Amino acid sequence: MITEKLKRFEEKLEKHSEYSYILLPLAAFLGYSTGRLGHIIGGYTNSPHHWILGLIIAFSGVFAYKKKYKIIGMYLAAIGTAYFISDLNDFLNFRVWGPDLNSHFTFWGID
């Protein structure tokens, strides 16, 4: 049942694939902005950092791309990669759990 719905959704996306040059960067910006807003709003909580979720979303996109869902996989990979980039500094310092160390939260940046 779920695979049938995914196939129908994939077919709808294929019909409008000429807009993918616009929609793919928008999906990436959606992932980045979601990550930044989550960083600003929830950066004070003692919880896992969101670069982990970004990696999970990006790898699930790669997995979906290798299976039969190529367009959905591309969008998931774009969203996950941008979500991951929004918390790149915590990944580079391998911060997995805890509140963010900086007290100045900005939208444009990699914290």
C-alpha cells in the first residue's frame, strides 16, 4: 500500500521534472532553514545535535535513489545534506549530545 502511494507520487514528480532545477535548490534551502531554526529554537536543550538527523535523511535519500525512487531520493538527499550543513561545526568537533556552546544564534551561518 505504501509502495503504491510512493510510486504514484514518484510518477507525479516525473511529470513535472522540468521544474527540478528550481525545486531541488528550494528543497535544499528548506532543509537548511529547518536546521537553522531548530538550532535557534532548540539549541538550548540537552538533546542530540541535528547533524545526526541530517545524515540519516541524506543516507535514506541515497538509499531511495538506488532503489526505484530516484526523484524522491534526490529531494531527500538535498534536504538531508543541507540539514547536515546547518550544523556542520558540531559535526567537525564531534559534538553528539548536549546544548550548543555558543549563546549567539544567527540564521546565516554554520554553528
